[in-house]
Amino acid sequence: MSETVIREVAKDVWIFSKPFSRFGVIPFGGRSTAIKLRDGGVWVLASTPLEAETKAKINELGPVKFIVGPDEGHHLYLGEFKKAYPDAKLIAVEEAIQKHKGEDIKFDGSWGKDAPDTKYGFEDDIKWCFFPGFLTKEVAFFHKDSKSLIEADLLFNLPPKEQYSKSNKTTFSLLTKTFNPWSYTHKRFAWSAGSDREAMKRDVKTVAEWDFERLIPCHGDVIERDGNKAWREAYKWFLD
């Protein structure tokens, strides 16, 4: 039986949540997100395996046009998704692309290498902001119609209750107990992960100015309301 929880969090926005332990020990949870765009195509942040149930739901939404890898770490399943959807544009950060050098995977865009004003084709529906000053070189995404922010490692909301809700594994650890946007632990993490503080201040502010209510992290529970407040709290040290 699959441990993946498939749920529509807003109209045309679906999440695929499952257990994932960092270093095989710390329960972080994993999540992919699929969004049906206004033109009928589908945009996917691919961060979990393309299991049969996941693929069936994505296929039900429409033809996949975009597959994105949001940072250096979330790259393991990009080839799997591209193989299943060869006509989709595959876009990732340059650091993730380099990890697949020599493999038969065609990438169609590279955050960190392409010009900053590059348009990939989904911007009418989803804005993006590349964080070159963040430890894992991440991209944050804003789906305007659902007022949702989608991100990978910029913000955690642990423990990952939904991601472990179909599993008998524990979600408890000393780290996950205190690793959420409102904690000192998260503020310290965010500050430490900023390798270029000025770039971080600029990009944190850009995201803070987006009008999002929901926040969909790859790790931890979805923040259904006051997502912008959660972002501002997690990155308070950059905004003050």
C-alpha cells in the first residue's frame, strides 16, 4: 500500500506527500506539487518518486508542460519525471543539473546560468524568485490564482504530520519538534544558510511582497492560512 497522501489543497493545486528521513534518521517528509495552468497544461515541482498513483493523478490533470527542480538537493527524481513526460520542459538550478552531467537527461533551462530575466513559459500563472545567496541555490514559486507559495528548503514546517499520516514511522525528533517558521531554531537556520546576506535580503523581500496566503513546503505540513506571516517570521532577521 502506498504511503503517499494525494490532496487538492486549492483549485487545480495538488500535493503528493510521503515519508522521507534526512540521513535516514530525521523525519522531514517529502512532497511534490502539481498545478494545472490556465491553458490546461500542468506544472510539476518534482521532489518525490513518480509512483503509479501519483502519475495517474497528474495525467488526470492534463498534459505535463513543465517539470522543475527547485534547488540543488531536490534533483533525484527529475530524470524519472522527464522520462515519463519527454515533451515537458525540464528546468532546474545549475547545481542540480551538474549532478546529472553525463546522463541522458535534457534540461531546457537553468537557474543560475540563464539570464535573470529569462522567461520559461509559465510566468503568467506562476512567478519565481531565484535565491543565489541561499545555501542550496533555491527557487521559490508563487501561484497567483491560488495565492500559494511553493518552496523546498527555504522554509520548514515540522513535524511532518501529513507526510507520515499513512505510515507507522514516528515523526518525532528533537529537531523536528522545534523546526518551524516561528521558532528561534528556524531563524538561526535561515540566517546561517544565507551565504550572501545582501542577496538574501533582496530576495526575501521580493517573496514577502507577494500576496500569498498558503505556503506549501517540501518538508512539513502545509500552512493553509497566514503563509506570508510565516515567511516574514522565519526571515525576520533579513527583513528587520
